[in-house]
Amino acid sequence: MLTSSFQEVDGNLITMALAGEFDVIAHGCNCQCVQGSGIARQMNYQFGTNNPANFSLEAIQYKGAIDKLGRVQVHHIPTYGRERGLWVCNLYTQYNYGATAVQLDYEALTLCLRKLNRLYKGKYLGLPLIGGGLAGGDRDRIKQIMKAELTDCHVTLVHYKP
């Protein structure tokens, strides 16, 4: 019998991942190959999430490609994580970036989370509030989508607190 859980904590997703609390961590990305602020900047610094050597969809030829929306790209780091390393995921949940409009695409978020649920059934996932910060999404709606789609995983939603 598969069990799942959903909890919210205050903390630092990256620090928690490096301490071995998760099998998988993920964050939302835009389709412009830009990860210059928010948790994306921190994820890139720590895990190279904007490096085409790790994540091929970050290569310049994919800049602005609309078909990246809803895709999940994964890089395995064997030295971190719980038992078998840490899976770091780029979730393409917004086409553009910037604070002038809501950038989060709720359909893309839903599809990405559905894929995570299928790929990592039974695993421990650490997530920020994807799309709820700089992308301007509705936080309650995002949490509802997370709870609806991640039904087969142990999810920890980490609200950033240094």
C-alpha cells in the first residue's frame, strides 16, 4: 500500500536537500533560459540548473521555445540526497519572466507535477512554492494543484526562511 504525505515547513530547500532530506527537489523555470533571481538563481549556483551540460533545454538554441512548457528535465547528483543520490528537476512552468504580469502557466505546472508524481512515486520531494513568488501565481491555487497532483509522493513544501 503506497502512502503519501504533504507538509509545509519553513527553511531553506537547498540546505535541506544537501542534508539528505529529499530524494528529489524541483523548481519552476521559464522558457527563456534565464535563472537570474529567486530560488532559480540559488538552484543554478548549487546544482547548475541553467547549465546545458546538465539540462539540455537550457542550451541557447532552446531559448524561447514554447514547447518547453510542461516539460520536466532531470539531473542526478549521486553525492547528495537520501539513499541513491539527489534528483534535481527543472519544471518548465512559465514561458517568460518578469514582474509586469503573472508569468506562471497553471496548466504547465499541473502537467509538470503530474509527471513528477509518476516518475517519483513513493519518493520524498522537496519543493518551493513553484510560481508563487516572482512568477506572481496565486499561492492557494498552487498549493491545491500540488496536493491534487502529487498524491503518490511524500511532499515537503518549503517556505524560504534563511
